[in-house]
Amino acid sequence: MIAYTITVQDHCRPVGSWLRLLLPTAPAGYLHQLLKKGHLAVNGATVRESTLLLLSDRVTLKESARTHQFLAAAAPFLDILFEDSWLVAINKPPGLPMHPAAEVGPDNLVDLATAILQERALLHDPDHPSTLRLRPINRLDRGTSGAVLLAKSSNAAGMFGRMVMEEGLGKLYLAVVSGRLPGKGEISAPVEGKEAMTVFSSLYTGRETSLVALWPQTGRMHQLRQHLRHIGHPIIADRRYGGKPLPTYAGHALHAFRTWFRHPDSGQNVDICAPLPEGFLDLVQATAGPSFEQLLAELPRLTPP
């Protein structure tokens, strides 16, 4: 058996996503079989792909020659949270744009994710190069981190586009904001002349910053960033909307932590959780101090107030 202990970087990561990071070149079917046959256990118990790993969990993986072969492969550029034949969900790092942007160079989420999936397909079928082209189902600002859904075909993009229009995506964001913001409530303020509403709940109030959970009820551009400025608590490092500068942070302290929806093909409910990036974790720890681990333990149980 190979044993691992879950660190803060993988807190709230789905087991399936953790396996993809551990064995990045392994076929999806092989990863499914590891779980189905009970070759992977968490704290001694068998688990599902969707099971969330928590800080200090002990993961054991049965050893085999094939597993060791995949362990030796290089890790991918991007963090895959969920994948099926229709879509892939990526944990976007802060500072990476969705599409090419002249001011930050050629790297962008769509092209990088497309290249990774094409290279992986080529490993398993060298005679048939992949023509895959990913299409965004939802988008995040360049400075925002967290879960982004990408469709694997034009058919999938249309199917998920209709689902978003008719049913929407459930979204939970986390933000570190300036000042002491206690309690919970609603922020109702127009964005670019259109009605906009955000539900919020303060998770921890520190001396100079607060960690806040946000559930957008509408989908206006920069809604959360503008709403937090509107109530006098701008997001840390969000200089466009009055946030305190933080030169060491690649984006701003806003993270798309959870996204959920009804899969239009299977009809099943899908709930995707995106672990917090390292810089965001540092800000949360600075805010919460000795309550840091207790605060992390509460994150998987968050519900709207």
C-alpha cells in the first residue's frame, strides 16, 4: 500500500480529482476501476469519486506495476476537478485569463486545457490525433480563481448552454475582504443599470480582514466585486474596485469554491468543489489565526443563510 496524508492544499478536493492529479496520464477507465475495486481507501473506508477529502485524511492506494508507471509521469499544467464525456471542470488559478489576452501573454485557460486533453488522448491512441476544442460553459474574471466548466464539443456546449439559461448554475464563492464584516444578509444594488442581488455570510472576522461566503442570485459582470465595494468591504488585491493592493498575489482574493448543476445528459446532480489556491489559503490563515483549521472544517458544510 502507498499512503498519503491530505494537506491543506487538497482540503475539499473530490477523490476523483485527487486521483487525476496523482496519476495524470492514466485513462479515466483505469481510475474508475481503482475506486470500484476498492483499491483506494480514505481512513480505511472505500469511497466514491465525489467524496470530498478533508485535512489530515489518510489515503491508501494499492500498489501495482501499472500504478507505479502512472506515478512516474509528469503532473499536468492544470488542476482537473471533474471530467466526463461531455465536459471537464478546471480549478483556474488566479491571474490566468480565460482566453488569450495581449497584456498577459499567450497563456490562457481554454488553450492550456485543450492542449492537456489532446496530449493525454494521443498517449492512448497515437494513430489518431485529437481534434478536441473546449468551449467555456461559465467564465471567471482573470483575477478570480476556482471552478470553470468547459464543454468538450459544440453539441455539449449547446446542451449545457440551454441548461444554464433554463436552470442556472448554483454557485458559492469565498472572498477575503477589507475590514470587519460581521453577520449575514443580502446586497441588492444595480450593476450597470441592471438588478443584481448577492446573499452573503461572514465566516470569520479578523482584526483587519474578513472571510465571506457569497451566493450570487443574479449573474452580472463583476457583480460580487462591485457589491462588496458597495458595502464598504472591497476584496483584497482587487484594485479596480478599491481593494487593498497585494503585489505578491496573482489576482484578487475571490474564489469560486463550489458549483452545482443538474447534468443535462444523465439528469444527475453534479456538485464540484474547488480547493483554495495557496495564496488564498495564506490570506485565510492570516485572517483566522489559531481558528484556521476549524474554519477549514466548516467549509464543506456551508449553506445559504
